[in-house]
Amino acid sequence: MANVKSFMKKVAEQGKAAPPPDAKTEVVSTPVRSGSAVAPSKADRRASDISDAIVPCHTRQEFAQEIRYHWNRSRKEFLSIGRYLNRAKEILPHGDFEAMIESDMPFSVETAFRFRAVAEAVDTGRLSLDVLPGAESVAYQIVTMTPDELERAKAQGLIRPDVTRRQLIDFKRSLRPPKDVTPNDRRRQLLADYARLRVRMAEIRDELRRDHGIDPEHDDHVRSGRAGVTIDVEAEDIRADPEDDRR
């Protein structure tokens, strides 16, 4: 028994024992296919670590080359995510796709929708891969344009990889007419103005009490207009004050 334990300990220390010479064992190198359940090998993990490592750069050209490489990589990654999501939507049973997004994904339902929309636009030819921005949130602003908006954006040179999300949003707003003011909008505007004016009146009252010894809320002479300054003159003075115009 002691010999058996000693042998097992020796095998454990040396790792897996090689197959005996007479064993008819053939080692076949099989690449890991995307989507398979096979865990990545050590070699795969090392290759991933190498690809993610920061490469020493010393010149402008070297930095630009590496940044462009990772930029293009990021575009391909979110495009692949969108394609997998669209494929999953087609294949998975009813309810499984939504459950997968809510429980198994590291992003929200809204983000998944953007991934899918961008991938569909590229795969259907509506958006060229050459002009695809490096983030799905930016690309989504392009794919949600109407055909007319898309043509105008192309004419203005906005359909390009380095366009920003803010530029695209501002462009869309410039083309769409402002909405008609509804009664609810007008009421909110009036309430906001009322709150702003109340704050301003409180500031004026504090200054009158502090610097002039007058409280316009309790001084009968001020309220009756006998304080030497009429309401019209006060209103005109307020309108002429450039400080008030900037508020």
C-alpha cells in the first residue's frame, strides 16, 4: 500500500503521465470553433493576453497604428455581437431570447436593440462597414435616420467613422421642425417663469431691507406709491438694468 501511495504521489507531481509506447493513441489538434462548449486552451488564453497587451510605442506613427487597430477591432466586436443577437432571435424558442437578454447578458435590453439594429443595417447594405463608427451608440444614430436624413448627412460629410454622437443628434434636430407648444408645455413654462421671478423678488426685497431699510411687503408708503418712486419708474429701471436681462 505504501508503494501505491508513493507511486500516485509521484504521478501527481509530474503531471499527466504520457501514454505507454504500445498504446494506439493519436493526438489530433482540433481548433476550437466559435460557439462551442469547449473551454479555451492555455494557448488560446495566452494569445488573447498577447493581443490585449499594450505594445511599446515611441513615435506618432506607432501610436496611431495601434490605436487604429483597436478602433477597427472594437467596430468588429460590437458588429459581431449584433449578428449573434439577430441569429439568436431567429433560432431560440419564443421567450428564450428575451430571457437571455435580461438574465445572461452584461448589457441592457436597449443596448441589445442598438447592437441588432446596427448589425442589420450593415448586413442589408444600408450602412457601409467602411464608414461605421467605433461605438454602437454612435452608429445607432445613423441607422435610425430616415432615407432623406441619411442622404443629407452624407452630403454634409457626417457619415464617417470619426463622427460623434453629439454631431449626429444636433444634425437631426436641425432638420426636424420644433414641436407645437401644447397647453401643458405653456403651463410648465409659466410655472418656471413664476418660480424664477419669485426668487428674483425675494432677492430684491432682501437688498431693500438690508441696504435701504425698506420692506416692500410691510411698508404702506411703498405699497401705496408714496415712497418717492412710482411703480412705472421702478419697472422701467428694472427693464433697463442689463444684469436683469442676462438672467
